[in-house]
Amino acid sequence: MCRNTRSISLLLLLCLALTGGFLLALCAGSYELNVRDITAVFSAKLGFSNALEKMHEMIVWNIRMPRLLLACIAGMAMAASGAVYQSCFRNPLVEPYILGVSAGAAWGAALGIVFPMFFPSGQISAFLFALLAVLLSFFLSRSRGETPPVTLILSGIIVGSLFSAFVGIMKYLSSDTELREITFWMMGGFYYASWQDVLVTACTVLPCLALLTALAWKLNILSLGDEEARSLGLNPDMFRALFIVLATLAASVCVAAAGIIAWVGLMMPHAARMLFGPDNRWVIPSSAILGALYLLLCDTVARTLTSAEIPLGIVTSIVGAPYLLWLLRAKGRELYGN
């Protein structure tokens, strides 16, 4: 009971930190606003006041709000998906893109940019090809009615390499303008975030996260190993497939909306386990909150550090690379036995 109380308190503190970070991010930018300006916009939108400056409404409601909400949703999806992947594969170094999600989405986006007459929506094609990459990974790893985790990871690497080669072909065929657009999309960012993007991602990600959290106790059993799971009456192949499909669906819809943003799914689950321990009933929701807070802060840095916005993928990679180095040094003996 004491441990549960501590975990609930920590979760509430993380929610408060996320709320505070969201308010700070709303105020930050090239056009500075204060809390009073933000409050006035929300009061007018809720019908409590008629005094509203059009400039403040445009900046807060039409530009910053959808962008920050999309950043939070994407952070939640990527971090929670990373936690699920690491438990499913019992490997602390995997993340949502291990099954070729990023490479498949990149090829879909490139097709939408280079051949808009055949693929009118780059986001939809990125989403569909991300799911196609996962399905191919499943198909290649399936053997005798089973899907061994190691074979699935290797299949994901193969599929990812194949789609990466296709992206290279698209770059070769594209014009200078199209090449720049593909490159910037692959760097990730929320430059063109809209309320429609927020609605689509929220309607996909939030139900997936709710299901993953509700089934987290089964993920605890699955992380013990296939033999232990079978002895406890759990079908490991069926539930591993279910968890991977839900996690990939949440991650791929965010990749389609924001481009490739690496490291979030690798870093945040480890931070959550440091705070809450290995129980996935706490790790999944806490990873989601930490991912939202982390991506929110990274996006704020990306758009305020210089006069020209820095691609978000660069910011997350600068932080993520030293973290991976630390993780390899700290966990290397545990993983590889040397």
C-alpha cells in the first residue's frame, strides 16, 4: 500500500510538471506572451469574456496550442511504445522503430512528396507504409506458428534496411526542392501542426495507450519469458502480437504527423523504471507522461534557441546519443555477460 501511495504521488507530480511545462511552452516564443494573455484567450474561447486580441488568439489558439498538444501526444505514444517493446523483447535497447516503422514511414512520406498525383496525402502514405513495414516484419519472422522475439527483431532490421534503400532511390529521383522537403521531414518537427493532426493522433493514440495500460499486468507476465507465460496460462505469441500492434499503431500515426523523432522511446522508459521500478502498470503511464514532458521541452528549445527553428530530431539526438553511451556502459555487462 505504501508503495502504491508513493507511485500515485510521483505520477501526480509528473502530471503537475507536465502542466507547468505546457504553460511555459505556451508563453515562450519569438512573440512573448504572459500568463494573463494566455488566460484571456482561454476565457474568451470558453465564453467567459469578450475581450480578446486577434494577434494573441492567432498565436495561442491557432499556432502554439495544436503544436504543443501534438508534441505531447507524440511524446506519450513514442515513450509508451518504447516501454512496451522493451518488455516484449526483454531488451532495454529497443525502441518503436525497431520493426522498420521509421523507414517505412519515411518511404511513404517520400512517395507523397515526389509523386503527389498518386499519393496526395504524405501523412496518410507515411502511416500506411509504416504499418506495412511492421506487417512485413511479422510475416518474415513467422515460423511454424510462432514468432520468436530475436527473429522478429532481425526481420525488422532487414525490412528497415530495405525501406531505407527505397528512400535513397526517392532522394535520387527528386528535385532540389523535393529533396529538401524529404530531408526536413526525416529530421522531424511540428512546424505544420494543425487541429486536424491533433484530432487524428489523439483519437488513435489515446485508446491505444488506454488498452496498453489496462493490459500491462499481462505484459509483466510476458516479460518473464515465453515458457513462464505459458505455464501461467498466457499465450505469448498472441499477446506479443497484440502489444506490438497497439504500440506500433500509436507510434506510426505520430511519425506520419511529425516525421522521425528518435530516442524518446529509448530514453523515457528507463527513466520511468528508475522512478517506479519494473512494474509495467506504472511504467507505461509514467513513460507516457515523461515522454510528453520531454518532447514538449525539446520542441520549446528547438523553436526558441535561435531565430531559425532547429529540426526537433537534431535536439533529441544531441541528448539521446550521450544517454545511449551511458546505457551501454551501465547495462553492457548485464546484456552481454562481459
